[in-house]
Amino acid sequence: MNAEKRRRIFAKFAAANPSPRTELEFGNPFQLLIAVLLSAQTTDRAVNAATRRFFPFVNTPADLVALGEESLAEHIRTIGLYRTKAKNAVATARLLVERHAGQVPCDRAALEALPGVGRKTANVVLNCAFGEPTMAVDTHVFRLSNRMRLAPGKTPIEVEQKLLRQTPAEYLRDAHHWLILHGRYVCTARAPRCAECVVFDECEDSGRHARRKAGRRSRGESDVQSVA
């Protein structure tokens, strides 16, 4: 995919959604960190349902340490791997109190040194809490980058590095939000909704025309297709 086509893709995403945001609910950087930590292999909707149970009275790392691992586990038992996540969340909160004066660091190495915090989590926190132009590559971003040929790669880090190099600078801060949302609601894993895709004409997936035709027929619309 050439640079001009990438620019058109992000320009169309920006026109459709000028101010994309994470769907995780949080009130401060610490709550964001915990929400992202809890979101591994779980939907944002499930995480939000869980955090609504304890975020009203857990605003700081000290609050979470005081709540404790067992109590937190009870609040988040509806999400996957809840016991491991509770252990990591409380351990992270304790380290924030002990090493960072109760503040979430805006440094990648310091974030990744926290229990349960990997590169993707650090990227989300750096982007959403501190405004850094990072690229958090989750399953949606990885799938779209390969399916659309936007930034194909065999590993998340390869895709991340390509996206960082090739995404136009003016779109970089919001790029991973657009890709996540597009992958979550339009370019889904099993049944991409090509008939509703705002970047259909720029996409390089060879199967998109057949899917768009099928989608239009299912909705009783014309089969006329644009040429890309």
C-alpha cells in the first residue's frame, strides 16, 4: 500500500470520527491503567461493568492497596482471569505507592516494569493519559493491518513499528483508536461489514468486493460497486 492511500484511509477515518476515544471508562490515569490491565482477553464492555463496582471508591493506588486482592477479585469475578488480574492490579498499585509516589509514570520502561503491564497496555496509557502518539496493537489492529495491507506483519511489534513509520504524523495520535473501533464494529474477524466500510475504496483485501455485494444483497440494495 502506498503512502497516499494510507493518508486517504486516515483522512476518511478522521472525517467520520474526528475525536476517537477508548471505550474503557476511567476518571484518572490510575483508573485507566487498571482498566487496561483488566481488559486482556476481555471486552471493554465487561471491564466497564466490573470497574463500575469499585472505581467510585478506588481513585488512587493507595485505595486499591487498601481494598486488597481478595475484595478486588470479588468485584471483577465476571471477567476472564480475574484472580491473576486482581493479584497484578494490587501489586501494581503497591509499586506505584512505593516507587512513584502514588502516580502513574509517563515512561514506557517504568510502566512495563509493573506487574501485568505489557507493551500494549503501556502504549494505551501513554496515549490516552499522556497524549503520546503511540500505537497500541491489539487483535483488531493486527487483523486490519494485515487484511487491508495497511501495515502487514507477522508479529504485533512488527505491525506497530510499521504503523509508527508509515502513518501520517497528523493522524498518529488517534490512529490506533480508529483502527480498533473499525475492527470492533465494521471490519470484524468473522464477518466484515464491507457494505458499511468508509475506507472500502482504499482497502487492498481481495475479498472485499464479494463481501460488499453479499452485504448489499442482504439489505435489498443495488449491487453496483465502486472500482478500487
